[in-house]
Amino acid sequence: MLTKRNACLVFDDGEIIRGYGFGATGLSVAELCFNTSMSGYQEIISDPSYADQIILFTFPHIGNVGVNPDDNESVKAYASGIITHLKPTTPSNWRKTDRLNNWLIQKKIIGLYGVDTRGLTLRLRDKGAINVVICHQENCEFNYNKMIKLAKEWPGLNGLDLAKKVTCNETYYWNQGLWSSPGKYNDTKINKKVVAIDFGVKKNILRSLSNLGCEIKVVPATTPFKQIIEYNPNGIFLSNGPGDPKETGKYIIPVLKEIIEKTQLPIFGICLGHQILALALGGKTIKMKTGH
């Protein structure tokens, strides 16, 4: 049983909460957000939409199904850390290939447990997003003044374009549908072509589109109008992703306006993509007090 609290959460107002570390060691400054899902922790942690955020889980049994390659929503994981009430559970699931702790170490994601996660969630609901530092040091040597300074000076996600951080580097085709049996994918007949503009797309969204008969060409967030149209798509999909839609919109909104004005193509979006579409059509976006 651990006796030394070798991890901590430091708030921008100077408050310090001590706990126990797991996953990677080190220090990270990010925005603290909560997630109340009762399943899918691997999908949540590997969702690019959580870039530069520390995920506070309210569900107690994180780790109970282990991890496996098929459940990653992206190749990399961009979350800055995770917080759980209990130490990650020993996995018991036939699909597991590894433990959550080992996976977090590989992904360089810091973990903290042994704190009141539901109390912190209520605080976030009352106060909104909070900038924090998460730190895991096996030697328990913490420079609290440095961490408080980092939390205070971190600018937050408002005004931050994170799509360029998580988007693909080059165009690629996606052709995997949903699973029909373990390790196998449905072979659905293609009946339409879709260009997916990648702001941090989740693999399961691409699987769902493919399962509906879409041939999907995934393109980087900065792809120009001419290159998108050369594919001759039947529709344009704007993916989920992290950061401020107004900042990402600075380079993609002119492209969308050109698509809207020069073509009759349907455009649909999820999360960040939907917000950017609203901006392109004259709407406004504001940061939610407690985004989920």
C-alpha cells in the first residue's frame, strides 16, 4: 500500500491537492475538465478533442477492461493527464491486450488518484474551466511555487488553435467499417464519396461513415478549396477537434464559404466542425462554462 503521496494537482489560485500517481511521471499544465461516462475511458483519453486538457473521471472503475489497439480513437493521445478516485482497476476483459497504466506510460500521460473526483466535478460545475498543473514525481519533490506560477500564466484554450496540432499530416483514405465480428470489419458496398476535413477526427466516426457506404478521403485541416473539390465528393464532413473554433476558422472558414458559394455540396459537422460551420454561416460561438 502506498504511503507517500507522490502526485499532486495545483490550481491557479494556489490550492494544492495531493494524491497518488500512476501512468507517466512528469509535469503538465492544462485545463481541468470532467467526464461522467460509465464506459469508454480509452476512447475518451485517445480522443484528440481532449488536447491540452486533464480529464477528471467521476466513474470509479477506470481500468476495469484494460486497453486494446482497436479502441484507440487516434494514433496518438493528446490529453495532458487523467484523474480518478481509485487506483485503476485490475482488468478483466477478453479483449484486453494491456493494462491502462502501461498504456498511459507509453502515451506519456500522467495519472493521479486518491482524490475526491466528484467534489472536484461540482467545483467545475460551479466555477467553470480551471487551469491546473498535474505532477507525478516518484521522489515526491514538488516545486509548488513554480507550478502555481505555471497555472496562473497558462493562457487557457480561448484563442488557441489546436487543430493544427492534432490533424493528419497528409491525405489518406479510410475504408474500415464497424466490426462484424472480433478483428473483422464489415465490407459495405461504396455508394458515395465524402471528404472528411480532419480537425482531430475520431476513428469511430470514420468507421460509422464507412459502414454507411461512404468512401472517405481524410484531408488535413489546412487543405485548400481546389484540392477538396478535385476529389469530386458527394459531401463534406467537418470533424470533431480541440481548441477555439474562431482561431481554427481563420484558415478554414474562407474555404467553407467557397464551398457554400460555388457548389451545392451538403456539409455536416460534429463538435468543433459544427461550430466552425456555424461561424462560416454568420453565427457566433462562446466557450461553455462546463464543456463536456
